Amino acid sequence: METERKEHFADGCQYAAYWDVFAREPELSAHFERSHRYRDSAQLVDLGLVTRANDYPTP
């Protein structure tokens, strides 16, 4: 778990803060109803989140 690994900036204190909030409020969710489950990089292109360089072939 990120809070135990402490491999990020400031020992992952932001992860610890998130963990504390979710522990205090179990009904809280970080899920957004319009979210998409990650499939692959092509999906990110389709969603317009990234672009493909013209030099690379289309899969």
C-alpha cells in the first residue's frame, strides 16, 4: 500500500490523507459516474486524452 511504502514525495503523505478520509467516511467514493475503465493506449487516443504521432502506424 502506498502509505506503507513511503516511496513518493513527503513519504506519500497525500496518500495517507486520502486513506484517512476514506476510513472515516466509508460511503465516500472517488468513482465518477462518467468514468471509463482503462483498456489500452488506443482508448486514450479515442477519448482525445492523448494524440498519436504521425510517424507511428495505426494499430
